Amino acid sequence: MRFAIVSIGIVLLAIVAFAWFVWLPSYRPTLRPGERYGIDVSGHQGLIEWSKVARSSTSFAYIKATEGATFVDRWFDRNWAGAVRAGLDRGAYHFFTLCVSGRAQSENFLGALPDAGLMLPPAVDLELAGNCHRRPPAAEVYRELAAFLEMVEGRTGQRSLLYVGRDFQDRYPIRSRYGRRLWVRHFLLRPSEDWLVWQVDGFAHVDGIDGRVDLDLMR
């Protein structure tokens, strides 16, 4: 009996290991008409070989540009240029902090964009995880985010895309407040809500990137 239990345990561990190290990194949801694969990256990915990325069924990339009022991702310029040279559509995203005014954050974001007219809709990352210590009243958050959106959209001429983490949404219900399209994180299973971009998982393997990366679908 003990041998049988151990054997079953070994088999289960092998299955889990296969799923985690082989199946999950290579998983790609079936595309429906009008959909395509993409990724989102930041400085955490380090040096990216964009020509290899472009040859791996990836047609767009969202690239972290800024955070708060002063932080600029040190790989942003290189990633921005590399993605377009490889023929990918590219968009920039900003991590929105609750400790700085929306106006100051928009100035930081717009200052980092070298050619804002040639991009996918600008995206705003709204999460409590990794944010600053403040948890201001909802009215203040809504006001500062509105100021950010107004300035960014006025400069780029495009309506922004909102990535709203579940933790942020629970505290500051915001997904339907501004009438903007959504970038939705939903692990593996196709989301039921309306979305423009679906973040499938953060464990994808894509040629040209050392380590794992976020996999996205765009409609």
C-alpha cells in the first residue's frame, strides 16, 4: 500500500512538473477572428531580442514606460525602438501611484514618449500591490486619475486602456466609471467581461526573452 501511495505521488509530481515547466510556458489560447498574440514587458525582462520575439507569433507589445512622477523604466527607450524595428505594434503603459498627483504622473509619462502618435492606446496600470502606502478617499483617486487621463489623451489623441487589478477594483470600483476599454487579467480561461486586451498568464516562454513573460491577446 505504501509503495502504491508513493508511486501515485511521484506520478502526480511528474504531471505537475510537466504542466509548470513545459505545458504552461508554451500554452496559447485559440485565437478567435480579429484576435492576435502579444506580450507586456518591463525592465524585469532585461535585454530583449525583439527580432526573435517578432518571429514567435507575437505581433504587439505593451512596454512599461513610467511609474509615479519621476520613475522611468531604464529599458523603455531600448524596448520602444527595438519593438518597432522588429515590426511589432507597440504601446506604453504607466503604473499609477496613489501618492502623487495625476497631473505630475501624466507629465512623467508623456515626457518619456518619444513619438506618441505611433502607438497603441496608452495604458494605465492600476494595482494596490506594489503601490505606495497611501489609501486616499475614492473621490481623490477618481479626481487624480481623471486628470491623468485628460492630459494623456489630449496629447496622444487616443482614449486610454485601463488595467485594473482586482485589489484596486475592490477598494476603488473603477472599471466602468470612465467608459474606457479594459485590459483584463484572467488566468488561462477566457474572461466573460468585455475587454480589449486579455492578459492570459505571466508564465509564457517567448523566443528572444530570457525567462518568462506576460502573455496577452488583443481584439
